[in-house]
Amino acid sequence: GGAGGVGGGMPCDCGPGCAEAECVEASPCAADDGCRAGRICEGEACVDGCADDAACAATPGTPFCVDGRCGNCATDEDCFGAAVCNALKVCEAPEQCEATRECLGDVCDAQTSDCQPAFDCARDGCPGEMICGASGQCRPNLEGPCRNDDECAFGDVCVDVGRENRCTACVADTDCPGRQVCQPGPGGSQCVEPASCELDEDCIGGRRCEGGQCAAPQCVGDVFDGNDGPATAQRMQGDLVYRALNSCGDDWYVMAVPANTVATITLRQRDRGVDLDLILASADGRVLERASTGMPVEALVVSPSANERDVVFAVVQNGPASVGGYDLEIGFGGAGDACLDDAFEAGGGDDDISTSRFVRSPSDAGFGGAVTGRICAGDDDWLCFAMQARETFTATGEAVGGATLTAELVSAADPGEIIATGAWGGEQAMDLNEALAVGTYCLRLSAATGSAAYSLNLNAFTSAVSRVCSDATPLIGLGDVDGSADGELPREAENSMSPLCGAGLANGGENAFTIEVDGPRLLTARVTGLGSGSLGDPVLSLRGDCKVAASELGCSTSWVDPDDPFLPRTNPTQLRVPLPEAGVYTLLVDGIDVGRDPTYRLEAEITGLAAPPANDTCDGAQAVELRAGSTELAVNLDQASDDFLGCFGSGGPDAVYAVSLPADSRVTVRAFSQPAGFAVGAYLTSRCGGVGPIACGLGFDEVIPAGDYFLVVDGVDSNARGRAVLDVTVDPVGPVPANDTCDAAQAVQGASGSVQGDTRAAADDYQLPDNNRCTGHDSRGGDVAFTVPVTGGQRTFIQAVPEAGWDLSLYVVADCDRPLDDCRGSDGALAEAVVYTPAADGTALVVVDGSAGESGRFTLNWGPAECEADGECDAGRCEAFRCVAP
């Protein structure tokens, strides 16, 4: 050894690194002091360290050069919040956090103020039996065989598609659980609840079958309980994770987002009780943006602003009301920290083929509409899809924001081999058009520089579809208001198209007709299989683009007669559908079991199109106070959406009134279309979009307690487009009668006599089922009770006569709690009577009830009965249970 120092060939005192009196670097090294000045020990080897902060520019997460190393801090001031800079020049999380940015890769739990590991499905689990991916995120089973519905995305079911089961949209009612019904729609078919249920499996998600109606289960609120609307939105802090929240309905929140800050809101479902969506909204509740993918994670990105601002957002239920658990993860970042990526990226991630968005399953007729997102340089998006036999794949798109979007088409089996490349952005547009074999393919989306928002229109069609579309016949041209054609479906042609309402059933060849309009219109089309032919079940569907299955705007396999709406006719078939803008539309004629002579007559007309009703949803419900007398409520359903399920199964377009009833009243509602071109009904409920209706039908006549309700005019099917009218009559009924129950039965006096009664304000305490052995019919109206004196061995009559002809039910029982054990009843005519001979002196327990929910005023008569019919009198006739001489 010699004098201290470092340098080639210089004497030194360097301990184990000294060899033959020269300082050399230790190999392997254990620490920086085994290396020459300016070099550091990394991975047991000495390497050049940074000289200044500029050398750390390539690693934005570690911008500071400290002692030769790039670190994320030089002092505590360089760390966020209460995090501190440790000896390794790395920010270290505090024991108690106030923001996720303090937690250095973990998240800050709002309830405990602890830094905790971010969600990982391997540890935290997935809703139902969804797949836990290698990324640590949950996803539905979209590409492989499935075992049950719990593996599928919300709204999809596990069905047999040929050689195996796949998660996809339903095609027929038999694909759905229990007695659920497969309902076609523009966004794809889905299972919906039946009008009445028998078991819990007849209901969607976590809903339960209660009294023949699907209803939300009992719900326990969370720490933000009461935030069911924008006016009661609960304030929460951003940059935190909120776990174990409970959706009992829509949950509204508001948070302050600092200036120049990007906010990412992530909704993570913890069970399959209900499908939840995430929305951004204005302060008054108007929806600005919605994440609704059917995936277990939904996310939205809030762009930065120059000033601090409040952001309103909500977790809303997609479908009938139920209960579901969820987490909210709110992340903050600086405006320049990262590219503003799309919501799917913020949720489950789509950076590689293993976590790609699967946008078409093997059994789907087409793609589900435009695919949107945001692309960033160095951050690819992957879209994968299935192709069927003899199909051509096309992709068109646009990119806005400066970057050029590049799409590389590859096979999922060999993603390294590029089949074709498309590009969009600026003035560049290079579309894709490739004939592909059966299999799974993917698009790798990328940008070389910058970022851009994109929208892609993907399609797949066969050559047979091209032929049908190119042979389309003009039916209604510009300036025309109607058109007709006689035709015959091609008998030898391939079944090339699948209308949503006839998917899997419409098995004939198709004929196409074009309809051209110069602005928004309502189309009414009717196809009739001719009597001499074999087309007994024709199908109509309308597309915005003939070759694109996802552009279907409407579909019908039947006609609902307004005079007999509960027995839809399969011939003719009628379609009423809005044409939202000027352009050329394609009307397709198809058929189910078309036979050998599928001849038909097609008729169509176009009329003006009304604007969407302002009261189309619960939030826009029109306020109406129902006072004594008659009120007419009219609304045009031309462009109304189908938001609610009343008592008509799949239902149709609807509109909502928020009605207040100042006093207990008999409410009579009659629903009809004007002119009478379609069937429409109405229902009354205490919670908009909630549990089953209080009253429902093409009309109803019920006693309703004073209070606030929602009155919904509801189309019987999707073709209920046009003007709908509700004729509402309100008749106050006064207080609940004193003899509302058997325990408080009114005791009448005398061997004979009569009293007046009224069931309009009475509760429905006693319910005889339909086809019962006592009255033969149900007794679902309000009821009142009497005790009538009787004499043993003396034939006696008890009679109830309704005022104004309502359907009354009368029965005499021994025990109201078990009425059918010993019951004599009548429910066959307007005036009902029970004639019998009591065994002993005493009183008869008499119930005056209503059949099918009806109620009203009545007269109760009783006394000795000489006769019940004329044949029991020796001479003359029987009147009022006495023989009257001629």
C-alpha cells in the first residue's frame, strides 16, 4: 500500500481492490466504494454514473442526479405530500397517507389512511367466475370455451355456438336463465326479466322474485348513503381509493380537481349483483360522458383545466334496480405526467394481445358499432375479434389530435406476421379490406409520435351479403311518401343476414329495398305473406348500412294488434322505426321457415319525425298533480327510448310523469295511441326504474294512497312509435273504512236489512287466488268485513250489489286468516249472493272484496231466503229471494 488516491498505476491504499500497488475496480463489486470516482456499482458491476440532472432526462420518474445516481428526489421537498426522501434518494411513503401519490406504486385507502397494495385479482378475486389475467386485472372469458354465465361480461350468456360454449349475446329465450326473455336491440340482444317470475333465477343479477315480481333485494347503505341524485351528491377527496361501497341505486359524487391535474376515475365491481356504469355529469345531472363496456372495470379520464374545479360523477345501475358492491379508485396526475389515454386503458388495460379488447365473439353477426379510444406514442392498444367462414374484414376510421393512427392486422395465432396495415390521421386515410379465414385476429393500434383520439368502424361480411345489397330495389325515393312491392324470397339463396329479432330463426334468403329521405322521418313498413304462398312468418329489419349488421335500427317478426295486444300476429309483420337523419337506408325482407313459395307484399310509408320527449327518462320526468276529475296526458314516442320494464315483457319506448296524488283516490287510467296504429299501456310505480309496478296494464282502475309516484306510458313492443295518450280520472275515496279487516268487522243488526259500504279506500287484506274453489276468481281489490246475524236451520241469503257496475267478490268464511278452509262465495255477475242454511244460531263473517283489483261503493242485503230461482216457487217468480205471486 502507499499514499491514498485513485488512478491508473498510482500508489494507493484501497483495501481489497488493490492489486500490485494499483487501484482497480472490484469485480464483482458490492458497493460504490469498490469503483473508481464517478462510477457506481450496479448489479455487481461498476458502471458510469450520472454527472448532472441532464443525464437523467431519459428517466422522467427519476429526474435528479445525486451521488452518480438518478433518483426521484434530492430532498423531502421533491416528494409529494408527506412522503420523505430517504438515503437512497428515493421517496418513501409516510405511515399515514392523504393521497395515493404519496404511496409510490401503492394506493392510499380513504377509510384507513394507509398505503396499501393496488388491486390484484390474484389476491382480491373477481366478480363471479371472471378470469384473473396475468396483468392482475379481471376480465370476462371472451375467447375460450365457457362453463357458465358467471364467466361472461355483464349482459352476455354462456351458450352453445356449435362445437363449444362461448360467452356471447343471447339468440333465443332458451339461452337465458330461468324464464328470462332474449330481447333484441340496436346494441345487441340481451336477456330481460319476464313480466312475472316464479323463481329468483327468472330475475336479473342479484334481484329476487317476490310475490311474482322481480325486485331489488334488501340493501345496506355505505358511508355515502343518501347520494341518490345530483342534488344530494356526496363530496369526496380525490387521489384516494374508496373500498367496500354499496350500490342500492344510483350513487352521485362530487370532488375538487386541482388546476392542471388529470383525474382518472376507476369503478371496480366486486360482485355480479348489478351491472354498473360510470358517468361524468354537469352540476344539474346532465350526462357528459359514460363508460359502459359490460366489463368488471369502468374508467373515465378527466382532462386538466387551468383552474381548480368541481367534477360531478356517478355510479349508475345499468338495468333494473338491484344491489352491488364496488370500489372507486381516483387517481391524480400532473397535466404533463402522462398521455391522456382512453377509459379502457385506465380500467383493465389493453396494452398487449393478452389483455386486448375482444370486440366480436365467434357467434356475433357483426361488430357492435364504432370502437373508440385514445392512442399515445409508445402505448399501444390491441383489439381482437373472431372471423367466420368466407368473410371479408373492413376497417375505416379517423384520428383527431395530431398523431397518425396505425393499425396492423395480425392473426392471434401469429401476431408477429403483419397481414395488412391501415392508417388514419390528418389527410391520410388508408382503410383495411381483407378476406380472412375462420379464426381470431387482432389490430395493433399505435402512434409514432404524439397522441390522438380515434374512432374505428369495423365490419365483416360475406360475398352473399354484398350481392343482396348490390341488388337492392328502390322502394321510397326522395320526394316520395310511400311505396309498395310484391316479391318472393329467393328460395335457393344462402341465408346471409341475421336480423337481431330473428337471429338463428330467420333462415330464408333476403330481399333488400332502399329508402332515401332528405331529413328525419318515421318509417312504417308492413310485409304480408300472401295467402297462396308459404311465408307465414315474415321478418323485417332496417339498416343504416346494408353490409353492416351493427347498423340495424329496427327489427320485427310480428304485428301487435292494438285491439288484441296480448296475442301478437306473425303475419303480417309491422315495423315502425325512426330514420334519424337524411340518407339512404336498407329495408330487408326475410322469413322464418319460409317454405317453397315465400311470396309477399311489402308496403311502406314515411311521415314526419317528432323530437325525443323531454320526459324520456326518470331525470326528465314531467311533474303532474293529479286532482279530482279527468286529465289527458299526451306524448310522442317517435324517438323515445325503452328505459323501463312494466308488465309487457320486453316492452317498448316509454315516457315518464312524476305525479303527486293529494288524497287517497281511485285512479283510472286508459292508454291508447292516436291514431290507433300501435298498442300502448301504462303503469304506476313508487320508484322510477325500481321494484315492480303498483298498477299496470293497457289501463288500470286502482285505489292509490296519497303520495308521489311515477306514471309511465309504455309501448307494448318496440314498434310503439307515434302519439300516445293517457286518459287519467281521479276520484278521491276518503279515509280507510273502519271495517277494513275482519278483526274490526262491522256488526249489522236484525234478521234482515241492508247497509251501504265502500271498498275504494280499503286495503287488500284478503287475497283469494284465481281458480279458487270458493269464488272461482281472484280477489285482489280492497276489502271490508261484516258480521251478519243468522238463525240455525233457516235458509239465509247474503247479497252485495255494486254501484256503477264494478266487479265485486263476495264470500262468507269461518276464519279470515284461512278463508278457503270453510268458504261460501260468489263472483259471477254484477250482484253477488250467497244462499245457505246455517247449522246453528250465530253470526256470519262476510267479506266484500274486489276481483282483478276493482273496488267501489255497494249495498249489502241479508235476510231469510224463500227461494233462489223461479223454479223453487210453486207459482209466480222469485224476486229478492221471496216468491212473488203472478
